[in-house]
Amino acid sequence: MKIAVINASAAGSAADAMMRIVTETLAELGEEIVHIKLDRIKIPFHGSSEKAPEPVITAVHDAIYEIMGSAGAVFVAPAALGGVAAQMQAFLEHFSQPQFSHALLDKNCMVVVSGEGRYAGTREALESMSRIIGHLGGSDSVRIWLPGGALETDADARLFVEKQTEDYYRILRQGRKFYPLETHTVDIAAQNEEDTPDVTVEIGDESLYNKIKERAQNQILTDEQEQDISDITQFVAQRLENPVKPEKPALPIKPRNKTSKQLTASMPHYFNPQLAAGIRTVIALNITGDENFGATVTIDGVQCRHDESASTDAEMQITVDSKIWTDILTGKLSAQKAFMIGQLKVRGNFLLLTKMDQLFTKMEL
């Protein structure tokens, strides 16, 4: 199952930290993640007088097509002044184009918002995102909002984000459907305008209303019948406000034993761009042992990218057993120490190895 993650947060921000937890949890559950990083697209505002370059428009359209082809969509954005980041707002405006008007129709979505600062208005931003998704025909099945710094100060915050992500996973796996209740306001003209005032009725199903109206017009109701109808109307209204949904058995959650390959794929999320100024290099990884795979990590200033095959034209090549590599990524062992005791081999620019432990934050299993 493929899930698109649309991210408008800056690297190192609170929203970006929440995004990491969400994507890691979904990856551990075996889902395919499609990352859509909005700051790389430089999205123009829809309808702007300034014409955007064709490659940018193509990138925006390709991103929307990826969402359309995914089972679910996770929207991640920081909050500011009661709204979400301008990049997210600009991206969602493109859904108003005719060819994309049904891109989110009947799609279960997850909204993740985090605010930093006194005037963030995080909850208002979350409501704004929910309304936009609703207007586009989607459902915000799971919503998460946290104030900036909550992940650092509240030990339960990470667990909360993981739990909400698992709930979203179950919703997608079980194929749950949502049925938005449209409200139709209809004026019923009284048979005797002098004795009876006009009545306004709000119901969810207009066809049901028409049937009731047709019957009512053909008979005169007694006071007792009118009281019965009033009682039934109140009962139905309460049930509509608090619907009773049948419980479905929870799907089993797979164990969270992160593999060395999964940890390696997560390296860009743990990259420290503030410590990589001026560094432009390609590192090839040859992982052996219980897990046997190759990978390439490309660092270009403040950007970091992971590819699933080992480059043959890398500035530095690392060969290491998967268990040792896991210890290095989780901070149990430094890359330099592993080299000194013969557990890691290096070819090429050895000086890069001395910076590995600083360029990437240690991960958690």
C-alpha cells in the first residue's frame, strides 16, 4: 500500500520531527512512502499573474498525480497566525483546477500541524486544513497537532504521534469509509398560515424528507401524532450527532524491529545541515552480513539524498557488517572507532569518515 507524505516543514523544525515519526512508523508497518517535499518544488500561487516555469508546473502536477495514485495522504505543515505554511496553501490551491478537482475525493487523509511561537495558532491552522480537505471531498481521518517543543519536553508526545499513526494505518487497511452529512435547509409552508408558523427542518437525507413531506400533506396530524414525530426527530438528531459505529477487530501491529536497510533509508531525516556547510560529496555503502545491500548517500550542502544502490563513482566507499552499521547509526559505536578496530573498511577520502558522527543524529531502534 502506497501512502503519499506531503511535507511543507523546514528541516529541523517541530513539524519536520513529527513527520519523521509518522514516516518511520508507517515504514515499520511495511508501507511504501512517497515523499513530496514542497520546498523543493518552489510552488507558484494558483492564478498568479507571474507565469511559473514549465518544469515547476510539471512538478506540481506530478505531485498531485502521486497523491491520486496513493491509498492515503499525510499533510504535514507548520502553523503561523492561525494558518498553515504558504507552501502548503499554494499547493492545495492547484487542486481547484478541473483535472484535479477529484484528487482527494473519498480519500482518507491525515493532517499533522505544529506551531512554534506565541502567534502560531496551531489549532486554528489544523481546522483550516481540515476544511480545505473537506471542500476537496476528502476526510481528515486522523488529526495531530502539537505546540513547538512538545516532543522535547513531553515524554508521551512521541508515543501519542506513533499511536495516532497506527490508527491511521488501520483505517487505510480496513478500507473504512466516511459519509459526510450534508445539511439541507427546507421551509415547510404551514397549511394554515394564520394558526401555524413556518417551520425549518434540517436533515441529512433530502429524499427521506420528501417522502415524509408527501405523507404529511395527505393527512391531518393529531396532537399526539405530532408529539410522536417530535420525539422521533429528537432521537434521530441525537443519533446523527453521536453515531454508533460497529467495532472492527484491530489489525495486528507488526513488531518494530528496524532493519539496517530501513535505518539507512532514514538517514536524510537525521541529517544535520547546519554542520554540513560547504560539504558536497557522494558516499557509497556496501553492507554485508545478515543484511546484504548497497546504498548511496549524497550530501550537497544543506541537502541529503538516499539511493538504494551503491555508487561506483563515490568519493568514499564504506564496507561494513549490517550489525556494526546499525550500532553506528544508533550511536552505540562511532564510525572512527569501528574503523580503528577493523570492523569497518574505507576506500577514498578518509577525512569524511571523521565527520560522519557529526553529520547525522543518532537514530532510535
